[in-house]
Amino acid sequence: MIHPLPVGARVTHVNQEWANARTAPEGTAEILEGRGPYIDGSYEYHVLACRDFSRQPGPDNPLDREAWWSSNAVRPSQGEE
């Protein structure tokens, strides 16, 4: 995977093992800001993520929670690859 990912890219977190091209084709978060590279070559992404990390995005689980995710834990969504 090539980092840094652009602002606005849709992504999923590696711990969201259920999130794939069929269950979450648009990802579960959107990148708002990126920082890095750090000394180890990683980046950090400020994302707008789903309220409930363990569920698919939708009307009852909007992207309304801000978080910081490491580039080591971020996968681009199907449309971003």
C-alpha cells in the first residue's frame, strides 16, 4: 500500500475484520488529515469514523466520531485501491 493516502480517501481499520468489498465497499472512515512520515516510515491519519466501530456505516451508525489511526492499521476501501 502506498502512503500517504489523500485527504478524503475512504478507509477501513484492520481490526474491522468483517469490513470487506462486499460488506463495506465505501469504507468505514474518511481521512480528514495526515501526518508523517515518522522515523519508522509510518503515517498517522485523523479520520471521521463510524460511531460504533464494530458495525457497518449507515443511517443508524453515521461517520461522526473523530479518531487517529496509524497507517499500519489502515486499508483503503474498495473504491480507493
